[in-house]
Amino acid sequence: MPCFTVEPWLSLVSDRSSASPMANSKPKPGSEPKSHSQNVLELLAGLNPSIPPIPPVRSLAITTISDSQTLVFIGTVSGDVISLSLNPNTGLSFHLRLNIIGKPVSSILIVSHIGKLIVLSDGFIYLLDLNSLEPVRKLSLLKNVNAVSKRFLSRNYSINPISNGVKGKEDGCFFAVAMGKKLMLVELVLSGSPVILKEVQGDFTDGIMCISWVDDSVIVGTSSGYYLYSYASGLSGVIFSLPDSSVPPRMKFLAKECKVMLMVDNVGVIVDNEGQPVGGSLVFGEASETMGEIGAYIVVVRNGKLELYHKKSGNCVQQVSFPGEVGSPCVVADEEDGRGKLVAVAAGSKIMCYRKVPCEEQIKDLLRKKNFREAISLVEELQNEGEMTRETLSFVHAQVGFLLLFDLHFEEAVDHFLLSEIMEPSELFPFITRDPNRWSLLVPRNRYWGLHPPPSLLEKVVDDGLTGIQRAIFLKKAGVETAVDDEFLLNPPSRAGLLESAIKNMTRFLEVSRHKDLTPSVREGVDTLLMYLYRALNRVDDMERLASSENSCVVEELESLLSESGHLRTLAFLYASKGMSSKSLSIWRVLARNYSSSYLKDSHGANHLQDTTKDNSSDQQTAVAEASRILEASSDQELVLQHLGWIADINQVLAVQVLISEKRTDPLPPDEVIAAIDPRKVEILLRYLQWLIEDQDCDDTRFHTTYALLLSKSALDANEKEHAIPNSEGVNQKETSMSDHGNNSIFDTHVRERLQIFLQSSDLYDPDEVLDLVEGSELWLEKAILYRKLGQETLVLQILALKLEDCEAAEQYCAEIGRPDAYMQLLEMYLEPINDKEPMFKAAVRLLHNHGEMLDPLQVLERLSPDIPLQLASETILRMLRARLHHHRQGQIVHSLSRALDIDASLARFEERSRHVLINDDSVCDSCHARLGTKLFAMYPDDTIVCYKCFRRQGESTSVSGRDFKKDMLYKPGWLVTR
């Protein structure tokens, strides 16, 4: 027959203890299981004592008919088939009994969808009714049968079109039988007669010992190895060979995954229906006699000991002593429909039924034993299999967190709290604050599974935990084992260290909880208690960060606490965040004054460090900055003016910023602001007035005059300092350095420059008042500007030309006046200065050179002094005369040209009016196209003719073509105009 070769992925040559490469992570054969702490199975029932003794059991099968009825079928060595009914209260009770031929019953298969039992005894197959065990039908066609397996179909199986007509399980019963070296595939038709579908003569020379049929693949076990036959393709091949010294082959169909586990000594290899390995290998403690499946576990029984192995991890999770008869072979049966709830075990005449402990009870048991990692792994596995929800996983994480918390493992506890999606932050409130409190009603009354004590303050949790550790240490010395960690027993922790760890991790949980979607009440509790914990840890930066950000802290719960502990900055931030500006500003005021007092003490001390002074100054500036930030957005006039003074004493720049802030919705009244500013703080008043005038476009003459007077006073003071005697230089420098400490300059420009700019640009101040103030000073340019405002041209020219000797400014002023006599007046000032000042001949020559055309040469010659050097005046006078003559002749030329243009225009106008036009009978109006005949008509400059009616409608300036002659003039060539 055709053959194919399956990839030899497993090599088992000679060493019986060697395992699959996939089993590296599992214990070696013969080693002790990793963990026996999990209780997956529990005894459900044994034989009812009222049942008469039964012969030793050879085969076993179990099936659940309904939720209330479970049947266990027993095949004995004496040929009996016994049906037992399982009742958890009364145990296994006798149901039916039938003896076939007095030979041992080797195998019982349950075919529930047709209500039949397939029984193998003495090489023959018998067909029995599932409920009555009768009638007994012998399938005589099949002889010398040594192994039988019904066909199992996986969930995703689809009928192969080349599978030679093999149908699904709903259409009939299919099973495979091994008859010596032959493999036969049989269908049991509705009449109960077997039909041989295929007879396979494979390379089974050693004889078939076990068999499993999954989908279209039949896996066969012989003493030399395992083979796979494909019914769809008709090919067979070796899966892998067995060592010569290996125990007989055994296999177990795993109904949950629809896979087959092939045994090699004590190693179980799970393969799919194509013979390929799936997952890792299972290494059992020793070669098993028989195996079963229950859920995610493999049941192995040998020598009166039942062991439970996890399929994925390979760990032995439970061991149960089975009270069987010594020396009797053990038999295991499970529900082959994949339910995985019951398993039956028999040894000799003893039969016991075990059931799978409910998942919740398994988890509770692991938690009681403090196997937290195993409990979480179990829940995650059940969730992946769809047996538990995500909410249950979160529930268990929270339960584990509370258990760890009371075991003093605070970091791990919070880690589990954070992994729980149902964990409410309010559940931890009782650990932080004493009941009753404003959040007591928010705490869920959820005790979970009741595995941990009720919540209590962290101090009590730590104290109780330390007491338990001391008790465990005493018990250990007495030889008594306890559940306390060895780490705590060997190195007992300190109370302070445990409390610090508890508070830090509670803080970590609340910090994460702040970002969740919480109700307003719970959010208040989270933020308020987080502030409590920050204070306990003295994390001042975190306290201030929380208080200054958007938060839900309850002020009433924190203000006394923060005030008594001295965390006034945090309290000020908290007040500000809640809109309690007045209280916040009062605290900043106190802090600023305290810093100032501390600075003064440090500055008068003998050996204080410089760092202290810098820190105090920085803290003071911070207090002022925070206060000003509040006031900048406040429209409360009384509050702003109340705190303006102390802010100005420390930082005038911030004080000005408070007054001119654009953040407030309602501006402050200027009159009251000006009245509230300390008169000694001139720069603040100046900057405020400047803002009013320049930025707010204030046109109140009072403010303009006040601003001008203040600038003038400041300019006078600055001018006096500049001309102060040299002996006062050191004192001024010392005062300047003291005044600069903690202050910043408000203005970037010099006061005189600002005064001059304002005096020139504003027309709303009273120049007489300002002039009265600066009259006797040396502020000559300022006085010139004021005299100019008053129209005193002579005084302005005297200051510019004689006091300041600014020839350019004087000439510019004359140009602004625009009259020739102004230049002549300036020339006279240069030539005949007052106050016995020497004549300014160079300035006079400059004036004649730049503006000589504005002067009358005769008047200039009359004004020239006999003392002026001829070489300075001759060239200038000559150029002036030439310019005068040139100017006169230019005027004559322009006059003549203008007269010629006028004559030309008059001539053109006369010619236009003298033109004639010929009108005949065919002439029509260019507008209405009516015949003109003897009608009145008009002609436009563009030669269009219209009747008088259209002329009245069109007007004189707009022709029929739409041209407006007033805007678009029409030029005609003349003797002077050529366009």
C-alpha cells in the first residue's frame, strides 16, 4: 500500500529517561512534582455499601445523561457489564447488570448519540443498549479484535470530498478496530449491522496495541512505534519510533482539544490529527498504567496514587491517595464529550468518582494557602478558555491585593489593586482616615470572599502584622510552621519602615486613581487623602503641585492640618485654586514679610552663609509672584488695592503688572488706583499713568498733566544726581545697590528721554504748570518744547540756538514756522547774541548756506556785522545773490509759460465753439436715432450729435459714448499742446 513519512520530530532511541526537546522546562523523570498545593479534584462518591460485592474491574466508562443522571459502566474480569447510577448523596448505586460470555470485558465505549455501548470481550465486539443493556448483539463479522476506538470529530472538521463517503457523527456510528496486524474502519448502520469501509494492511508487523480515530486520521500504536493512517488520502507513515526497552505504547484521546497524547515511558507527547506535536511534552513521575482527562488537567493513576498534571505547564498540581486493592490494576474513565467535570477510578473491586472542584473554590483555596501567583494564573487561564470573565479577574486581583496588604506586602498589594478594573479608590479610604468621616458612606461594603480582615487604619494594620510576626517567630522556635514569610521571620521589619512603605504605595494608587473617571465625591476623597499622605511623607513639592493644579481637595478638611503643620505655601495654593483669593493673599503676605524679616536678620549677622540670603530672597519673590498672579486676574478693586502696597515694597515690576493686567474682566478705576499708590513709589505711578495714556488711549487732561509733572520731577532729580558733588558718589552707589535688591527696573529708557517724547507727542497736558516746575532748571530742551506748545517762537529759537547751540534743530523749527522772518530772526540771534555771548559766525554762515533763498539779500547785508570775516561771508553771499537771481528768472519763465498755456486754451475753446456742422434730412440723433430735421441739437467734443431732448437727459459733460469729459479730458493738438 502507498506510504508517506511523517517528519521524525521526536527522537527516542535508547535512553528511556530522555524526553522531547519541548520538555526542557519540565521536571526530569523521577523528580518530585513542583507543586501539590492546588485542590482540583474532590471525592464525590464511592460504592454504596448496599451494593453486593462485584468482581475486579477491567474496564470503565462514564457518561452524563442529564444534569440529574450520570451513569458509570463497569466491565469486570468475569464478563459482567454493570451500570451504576451516580448520586452525590447516596454514592454509586446499582442500576443494571449483565453477563455476556463470562470472559473479561476489555473495553467499553459509549456512543451516546445513538444510545449504544460498544463492548470488547474475548476478541469480539458486542452492541448493547445504553439504558437497558439489552439486547446483546454480537458483531460476528469482526473477530480477534484486540483494540477498538470510536471516531471523534473536532469542532472545525469539514467533510473532505475525497474521504470516500465518510459522513459526520450525526449520520451514523464509525469506529476503528485492530485485528492483529490489520486495521479496519467500520460503520455501524441504523440496523445495527457493521459495514467495513476500509481494511488497511499497513506495516503493523508487531501487532496493533492501541488505536485512536480523530477526523480522517487514525493513530495506531505498536510495540515499535506510533503510526498515522489518513483515511482521506489512503497514506500511512511513522510518527516516531519507540526504543527497544520502552514499555508498551499507550495513548489517550483528549476530548477538550481534540488531540491525542502518545506515551513514551513516562513522557506524554500531545499531537494533532496530522501527527504534529502541539505544545510541550508532559513528564510524569513514573510510567502510568492508565490516564484520564478532566478540564485542563491529565489524571494519572498508578500504585494506588492519583496525580493531576496541568496540560500547559506540566506541573503536578495535586496528589490523591486512592484506597484501591494492592496489586490490582487501576482503570480511569472520563467524560469523552469534553465536559471535564467527572472522572471515575477503579482498582480491583474499589470504585471512586471524583468531581472537579468549582473554579471559584479552587481560587479561594489557593488564596487561603497564600499561593497568589498560582491563583492569578488559574484565573487568567480560565478567562482565556472563556470560563471566567474579565470582571472576575479584576475581582481576584483586588482580593489578592487586600490579602497582601494585611500581610504587609504593600508594594505588591498596590500592584494588584492597579491591575483590578473594578477596584474603587474609596475602598482604601478606611486605611487612611478614621471612621466616621465625610466619605464613610462612599466606601463599598464589599468583603469579597471574606478572606481578609475588615479595613482599618494603616497604623493598626502594621501593628497587627508586627504582632503576628513576633508570634510566628516564637512558634517557629517551638517547631510550629506558620504562614508568615520567611523573609520577615529572618529579618523582622521596623514599624517606621513598614508605615513609610504603606503610605508611599497608597500614594501611588491614589495618584493613578486621579486619572480615572470618578464621581465628584470620590474624587474629593482621593485628592484630599492624597494631600494627607503627601504631608505624612513630607513631600512638599508634591503637596504644592497638587494644591496649585486643578484639584478636588476639600478645604475644610485640610486648612487646619496644613496650618498647624506649617505648610502655609500649600494652603495658599489650595485657597487660590478654590477661588478663595483673599485667604490666599493673606498667607502670601505673611510669608513675604517673614522672608523679609529673615533676610534682615541674616544681613546683620556676622557669619551667615550667602546661600541663606539668596534662598530667603527667592522665597520672598515667589510669594510676591504668586500673589500678583492672583491679583492680575482679580476684578475686586478693594482686594487689589489692599495688597498692592506690600507687593510694591518688594517688587515694583510685579506691582505695576497687577495694575495694568489685561487678564481681569473689569478694569480698575484710575482715580482710586492713583490715590492708593504710595507717593514715594513714583516709578509705579509713572508706569501706570503711561499705560493709561499710551495703551488705554486715556484723554483725561488731569492724567496727562500729572504724568508730565511726575516725569519732570523725576527728570529734575536725575539731573541733580548727575551734577552732584563727587563726594556723594559712594553713598549713591550704596543706596542704589540697596534699592536694587529684590527690585527690577520698570523703565528701559532714561527719564528725560521719556519726558521729551511725552511733551512732544501729547497736547492734553497743561504746559504752563509744567513750565512753572522746570522754569529755573537746566532742562533746556524740555523748556523749548513747552515754549513751542505756548507759541513762544523767540524763546524757542533762543534756547535751541543759544543755549543748546543746536543749529539743526533751530533751522528745523524755522522750517516748521514757514515764514522768512523766522530765518532772519535766527540770523540776528547768531550775529547779535544776548547775555554778552560771542557772535556765532559759523552758525550764521551755515544758515545762509542752507536757507539763503529764504532771506532777503539786502536785509542780510544790512544785518551783517562789520566784524564777520570776509572769507566766511563772501562766497555765501555771492551764492545767495546768484540763487536769488536764478529764482527770479525761474519765476518769470513759469509766468510766461502759464500765460502761453492760458492763451492756447482760450484759442482752442474759441475754435471749438466756432466749429460748424452740416445737418441734412438724413441726419439722426446718435442717442435716440430720431431724425433731426429742424430740431435743436448739440455736439459734444468727440463729434457726437444728439437732439436737444437727449442733450438735457445726458448732460453737458457726458456724451452718448459714455465718456465723462470732466474726468476723462479730451486733448486736441495746438501750437503749444501737442497731445
